[in-house]
Amino acid sequence: MQTLLARTLAVLGLGLAAAAPTAHAADKVQLMLDFIPTGDYAPYYSGIANGIYEKNGIELKITRGTGSGDTVLKVAGGAADIGLADISAILTSRQNTQTPIKAIASTFSHSAHSLFVLKDSGITDFSGLEGKKIAVSPGNSHKLYFPMVARKANTDPDKIQWVTVDGSSMAPLLINGKVDAAPFLATNYYYQNKQAKRFGKEIVVLPFSDQGFNIYALSVFATEKTLTERSEMVQNFLNATIEAWDAARKDPDTACQAHVKANPEIDLDDCMGNLNAVLDYIYTDFSAEHGVGSLEEGRMKTTYEAVAQAQSLDPAWDYHQAYDTQFIVKANGTAKP
């Protein structure tokens, strides 16, 4: 009797198990950054720690990068599923070598390109740069864009002396007075100024955007194959990323606590300085109008025109081949023109 009952319950149990819904396994996703994991990237690390990516069906792993161009090549080659890179690297690679990649969201709603100068240098704007030495790393996009910015300030870009150095040498050369300026993203100000203060110096930021240079810069991208074959994963990743950005905006301290736990080489105050600066570029009047992370047609046109001029690309090339707005529109929940 007991044996019959046990068998009956076992059969019923199997039936119930078969009827129960099956949970979908999370998509394993490799995200490659464009640089080392400074506080700029705290939303991604904290999004892992606080379960935002997991909740959206994403098991996220993050790999550091060594520059936008390298990240583009590695994602295109399958080393990662999704990458972060400057839009100029995406546009240039897409046009020059037909690399099958597309931007799917902007990280900053406008560029953070800037020059750092010392406060005691007397340089207060771009009109004070003629005849000065500017340190620059090989391939640095600031140098490519600089002539456009300089001309807006009535400065002759041909009267600048560029000193090519390793990227890690730019700040020390500036702080020690060996050069008059050095190009950095404005989001790097806190950390670099902290170094300058140790030597009794203070850094002043000259943003390119002060001269009306407003283009997209750091962007999220993937290969066309990934966008087609793993479209649900891409959508879930962007949904989670928008949520992670918002969570970091509401509680930057918790975001940076998670970030430095994952990256102990980063000081908490440096993370906070980077993150707060980054959030000011993600959440702007422009993003409030067009959507966080949006790739708005007018700004994309302006961006391509600037990149084409800087990189000697074909101005008539159809830049629409290099970006796809469908995922970010859905992530924001409303369609944008």
C-alpha cells in the first residue's frame, strides 16, 4: 500500500514538475571598456553588485580596455559581446574597413573633450594657446578635433607646438611645467587635480564644448551579428544599463563602494569625483529632451561631420550605417525622432 502511494505521489510530483514554468538562464555577456576601470564605469560594476543586470537576465563580466580603437577591433573579432568606444573610432572603422559594428547608445550626450592647464599659467581660454606646447598621446582624438575648436576661438591651430608623449606622461609633464596644456576628458579632472595639489598646483579645465563643439563621444556598440542573433540580450543589456545609470545617479556613494570593492586599486574619492562628473554628461538638458543614451539624428549628423573632417573621411558617406537606435528607444520607453 505504501509502495503504491509512494509511486502515485512520485508520478504526481513529476507531473507537477513538468507543469511548472522553467526559468530562463541569464545571458552571459562580456562588456569591454575603452580604458582602465576608473570611477567613470562605476554604474556597470555596481549594477552587477546590486543585481540590476541579473534581474534583467544578464550575467555581466567586464574587461578593461586600452583605447577605443583596440576595443573596436576586439569586439569585432569576438573577444567581447558589447563594447564602449568613442564614436569616432566606430565611424572610422565602419567606413575605412567596413567593420560590421554599430553604436546602439551614447554614454555622454555631448563630448567631454577638454584641455587641462595650470591655474598659474595665465591661460584662461583657447585664445591664449598660440605659441604654447601641448602634450598629446599618439592617436589622441583631441588633437584631431582641436583645429575646429581653435578656429571657433579665433586661434590659429598651426601656431600650436604638439609634443607627442605616452599617455601616462601627459599629466606629470603638465604639473611640472614642461608643457603648457594637456588634453583629457573633463571627467578625469578630480583625479588629475588631486595629483597637482600634491605639488602645490591647481588645474583648470577648458572644455571643447565651451566653444560650441557638441558631438557624441563615448558610445555603446556591438557587431551586426550580435544585434541580429542576440537582439533580446542586447535589449536586456541596455534596459539594465539605463537602470544602472539611474541607480548610480540616485546613490553615487553606494555605486562607488561597489566599484572600489571590485577594483581595489581605485580610491573611493577618485571614484566619486569621476562618477559625479560622468553623470553630469549623461544627464543633461539634451538627454532630458531626446532620451538618456539617445542617438539623435541632428547630433549624429554634426558628429559625423566633425569626425569626417578630423579623420579625412568621405563627407558624403552614409553615417546611418554605423548606428542603430531601436534598442535605446525601447530602453527609454518612448520613441524619439
